[in-house]
Amino acid sequence: MCGIIGYIGDRAACEVIVKGLKRLEYRGYDSAGVVTEDGGRLFIKKGAGVIDELTEKLGLLNMPGKRGIGHTRWATHGVPSDVNAHPHTDCTGKIALVHNGIIENFAEIREHLLSRGHTFKSDTDTEVIAHLIEEELKSAPSFEDAMRNALLKLRGSFALGIIYAEEPDRLYFVRNESPLVLGIGDGENFAASDVPAFLEYTNRAIFLDDGEYAVIGKDFYVIKKLATGEVVEKPVQEIEWTLEMAEKSGYPHFMLKEIYEQPMAIKDAIHGNIDAVKKAAEEIARYEKIFIIAMGTSYHAGLVGRYLFQRLAKRVPIVEDASEFRYEFEDLIDEDTLVIAITQSGETADTLAAMKLAKKRGAKVLAIVNVVGSMATRVADMTLYTHAGPEIGVAATKTYTTQLTVLTMLAIELARVLGTADGAYLSSLEEGLQRVPDLVESVLKHDAALRELAESLADRRDFFYIGRGINVPTALEGALKLKEISYIHAEGLSAGELKHGPLALLEEGVPVVAVAPSGKTFDKMVGNVEESRARGAFIIGLGDREELRRVSSAFIEMPGIDELLTPIVYIIPLQLIAYHLAVLRGNDPDKPRNLAKSVTVE
């Protein structure tokens, strides 16, 4: 996730762009840049760092011109640096662009362009787009045709802002699976990743759909289909948000916004790892001694990873808290060991210490990380990125589901390399994973009903979350979410463990959340629910079968999907329940007491 903005009108473009970038900084903050045009010449200033620092350091407010584009970055390809910051240009310096998204086939395009004599300056996937347009311009009748021809060769997700020095009256903006909205003013027009970037100047907006692009001037705009160039008529909408509301896209809290961002985040995790997981799987296939280390929510993702690996690849990893790993397993680590470290921030102190120990003992280390250029990426031998974008809320939501997505892809590919699972089944799992974003979207439609459920439970003192098999971690994560932000005591555990002690705590009205999709332990799970119901528990059933509905006090109907994919989908209602209970109890879910987003001390 990155933030882009463009402006054309009579104001100083740099001032509008810098203000807009500050309001988009929640979308990324490791580097930024601005390009403006004046007198047929492009002026570019960019660098690593946050907007406020760069504004003063680079003199962003002193750039000439009344049209331009800007970018605030959350790195996906290439570490945060001055050279990898956007905008990126072609060889002539006449084309500049900014990009939010991931280009899946950038490597093959880059190789082709290198063979055609192009020179690259950065490590990003974005730079290939500028050079590809330059190449197409050699034979296309117009810049717009060259742009369309180039972009139709791309695979992946992208929102683009493009400026061409030789066309002083216009800017181009393109959307494909990454957000983009136009701001319609009087004698000026805007485009951005999100409304807050231009809401100070206009509340009139047009939301582009996938496969559309816009050409904007100070007094005109036109929207077309990327595939055909056909003009599209779209309505102008009036935005009624305040600026503060707009930064959260109208959501009251970042956490809720990030819960709703999960369909796109999961798509980005898939798009960004198709090639990467293949390379990683081939590299790690020789290891039978595997450890997965993590903390908190990432640890729960690691537990799901264990089930995926043992079911598909017939490898049985040991999953351990990173804080305990280096004290208990030091003597077992050697050059025949693979350590998979999962960390959202890439800066978790305990996980980093465990990774360094593993490296010292000769182990191969694979990191699954959200933040490009973080310390974990520098310690690890290999890295897979989750591509979730910045997560402002302290309680992890989209970073968890994208970790699960990457682990699922890795387990499938590892099973394919090892030949430990039927090829047709693995392909069906991949097809199912492609459907997950839409299924998550469907589950989010339960939000109003989940809020009503939360209202009826806001005074409860204790919650129990139960699951079996691959959804024991879902129960653990659901309980953690509730504890983190609502401050209600919650326990997550295996449903089979319930009668070995915790059942003594059940009494009339105590909520028991049962995570029970169809699968090989479904019947056992229903039996465990019956045991809880017999003690007067209030059963909240998450599942896809009538047998569970009949024994539930409240039933959340979930979509049918392969059991191995259910953890990604079934955590969504648990996140929403935790969120609503926190708000109903007067808590700020974005800033839970005593907690920090990244734990950088042991």
C-alpha cells in the first residue's frame, strides 16, 4: 500500500501535493517524492524518510509548476532508499510516474527492456512501467496510446499517476485493483489514492473502477476503459466526511478500516508472492528439521502454518515463542535446520534475537515480514513479504490474514515440490485461495448482526473460544483480539481440552465461541458444544452446517470452503466481535492500554 496524489490547476502544485501526502501518510511512510512540470521540464525531488522531514530537507515547497504528482511509499520491491523512492522516470526523463500496487511480471519486462538498451536506476517493479511506456512511444501515434499499450502488458495490481513533459495541459491516472479517486474542482482537478488528500479543496469525487483510467486537465476530465479506450460516464459524488473522518475513509477507527481492507490485502499477498513462494519452496524442500518462531498474533499464524505443513508437505515443524526458542532449542539448531520467522514489523526484539541465534548456529532462516527493509529482512537468508500495507491499529488484523495467506501458498508449493499431495488437490486449493478475498467480503456483510450480538454481550466478564485442528489457532487469536482491545478475560483452547479443567468455569450465560467449519473433527466439535450448552453456556457458533446451528444460541453462517483455508475466513467475525465490544465498553480499539504496535524490547 502506498499513497499517490496529482494536481493540475492554478495553485502551486507542490503545496497541494505535499499537503495531500501528509494526509495519505497512513498508507506508507518510508519514503516520498514529488514531480512537477514547468516550461516543459520535469522537476523531481524524492528521498527516504517521512514527509515532514523531506519537506524541509529537500525543499519540496519550492518546486515550480502548477501540475504534478506525488507519492508516499510503503515499500514492496526494493528497500526504502532515496533511489527507490517514487517518482520513477524513463531514460529520456520526460515520463515520470508514481505507483501503488505490485507488478507480478516486472522481472520479465525488465529483462526485455534491458535487451532493448534501457538503463534502470532502482530496484523497484515500478520503474519498468516508465521505460515500457517510453518503448511503446517509439511506435504509438500518441502518448495516450503508448501508455495504454504498455499498461495492457502488465500483470498485477496498480494505481498510477503519470506525467509527460511534452503534454503540459494534462495528467493521467490509472486504476487496476488498487484504489484511485478523482477530485473535481472549479478550474482545477485532483486525483489520489483516497479522498482526504484533496478534501480541503473539493468534496466532489469520482471513484474509478478497475480497468479504467482518467485524463485530467484544469478544466476537463475524461474517463476511459483501459482495454479499449472507450469513454465511460461516471457520476460525481459529494463527500460528507470531515477531514478526520476521511483519513479513515469514513470509518470511526483505523482498526475497523483495516478489517475491511482485508479482501484487498489478501489479493495483494497472493499477487505479490506467486513467484516468490516457488523459489522459497525449492530452497527449503531439503529441510526436515523445521522451526517456526514468532510472538503474539504472528505466533498464532505460525500454529496454522504447522497444520498446513504437516497436512500438505508431510513436514512437522516445531512452533515456539521466539522468546523461549533461544533458551530451549539452542543445542538442536545446526546447518540442517530451517527456521521460519514470522514478524509483522520485522523489528520484534525476541524474534530478531532468535533469528540471529539460528544464523549463528548455521541454520537457514526464512522471514515472513510486512515491512520491507526492516531488520528481519536483513538478518534472514530469504524473505517473503505479506504486502498488507501499513497497519495503524495496534491489534493486528490484515497482517494476520496476509501471513496466513503466504503460509498457505508456501505449504502448497512445498507439497508440490516434494510430491507429498495430489496435484489436482493442490490446484483446487490454489483456486480456493483465489476465492478467499470474495468470501471475506461476504463475511464482512455480517457486521451489523455481529454488532447487535456484541451489544447483548457487552457486560460479560469471561469468554471462551474453542476450535479443533487447524482452527485451534483461530480460537487463540479470537481470544487474544478480545483481550487486547475490550479488556474482557478470554481463553482460547482446543475444544477437546475443555473437559480437562476449563469446563469447571462454565456457568449460566458464559459465552463460548465455537469455530466449527466442516472437516474431519466437525462431529467431535458439535459434541464439545453440547457439553458447554449443558452447563448453561451461551454458544456462538461459526460454521456452515445446520447441525451447529441447532446447538447454537447465536449462529454466524460462514461460507463453505476447504478446511485448510478456513482460518483466513473464520477470523473475520472474531475480529469484528472484539472491535464492537471494545467500542461498546468505551475503549479506543486503535490504542489499547499498555500495548505497542511493535515490541522492540525483550
